[in-house]
Amino acid sequence: MLWNKCLTGLSKAELAPGQRLGEPRLIHITVEGSSGLTRERPWCLTMELRYQSTEQIYVKPVLADGETRIQ
């Protein structure tokens, strides 16, 4: 249950500059870790989830600057 009460569009109170009422509500999940024996190579992966229907969501990676890798 990633979307609270199945509300998938932005409400008026949630709008940020440049967003419109009803735009999809996006969820970002970030995982951080490190590689190597001494754990000196940190890494970070963020995935963006967008609700499509009761049986489908779209998932795509997000770059560090907030831009999505795949449009």
C-alpha cells in the first residue's frame, strides 16, 4: 500500500512550483550502500514509482540531480 487511500493525483495543498492539480503523485525510494572489502566506494540508487492502475506501477531510475534517467 504505497499510495495512501489510493489518492494518486496531487491535491491543491501539495502543489510545488511548476506542478498542476491532478499530476501523478510520485514516490522516490533511495537505497545507499558501499562496495569493496573496506567499504570505501559508496553508492546510491533512487527509483521513482508512479501509480498506473490497481495492477500496474511504472518504475524508473532517478539521477543524483533529480532528473529521471528514462523518460
